[in-house]
Amino acid sequence: MARDRAWIDESTIGPSRIHHPMNARPFTILIDGRCTLCRREAAFMQRLDHGRGLLRIVDITLADFDPAAHGTTMDAVMGQIHGIAPDGTLLRGMEVFRRAYGAVGKRWLLAWTAWPILRPIVDRLYLWFARHRVRISALAARVLGDKAPACDDGRCATKPSATMPPVPSSMK
């Protein structure tokens, strides 16, 4: 089994080939900290980071989180995953995962999701998942033995528009 994991673990092939200056800003991922699947993905991403500080995870359910500081709304960040590139660009959806995996030197894991034929399909599948994330995560919590998210404060309600792709300016 250890041999099977060796091809994934960067430590067995030497340091990452990506240069990351110490003063570089990390890629930031905005996650729902009450969502079982979101928490698990964030923990996995932090393990891939190996403490290098290439990723920053922000829990959007904490009282001090202000979506306006990132140019978005709570409905939008609850509707689908958002990320902030080191240059300050706000990203959402599958592109967040592509960039986050790329930031930790694992771009190849999701490279196929950006292939021209597959990208629109994968992006749409993610939007479907995002619309149903709360229910899927609650089911996953039961299966995995985690505490199901508390939804009594209305935080689990997502507006359909929050998970819809943007309308191209040429269609407005």
C-alpha cells in the first residue's frame, strides 16, 4: 500500500517545482465550516499544503466573516464554493478546486476537469452538487458518524440564483 501512495506524495519525488516566495499571498478558500464534506475537503487540502502556507481556509460561518469584504454576499458564498487568488481575484465553483490543487502542486489531480470537452460537464455537475450540498452533507455526516449541521438558524437555505452560472454579458 505504501508503494501505491508513493506516486502521490511529493516528499518521495523531492520538493515542489513551483516556486513560492515566502512573501507570496496564499490562495484563499471560503468554506462552510458546518458542512461535513466542506470541512473534510478543507482538511484534505491543508494536508496537501504540508504547512507551506500556500492555502488559507476561511470558515464563512464564523461571526467575524464579512462576505462584502471579498466583494460578494452570504447567499453567494453559501450557494457555491468561493476562492480568492493571490492577486485578489474572486473565483467560484470548480475553478476554486482547480486553483487550490494547483497552488499545492497537485494540479494534475484535477487537470482533466479543465479539458475543453469535459469542463462544461464537470462545472455543471459541481453546480448540481452545490445546489444539493446541504442534504448531501447531512447524509454524509450520518454515514461518516459526524454531527449533522444545525440548520435551525436558516443558514442552510440557499437561493437557486447563488448556484447558477453567471449570464454572459452578450446575452443580457
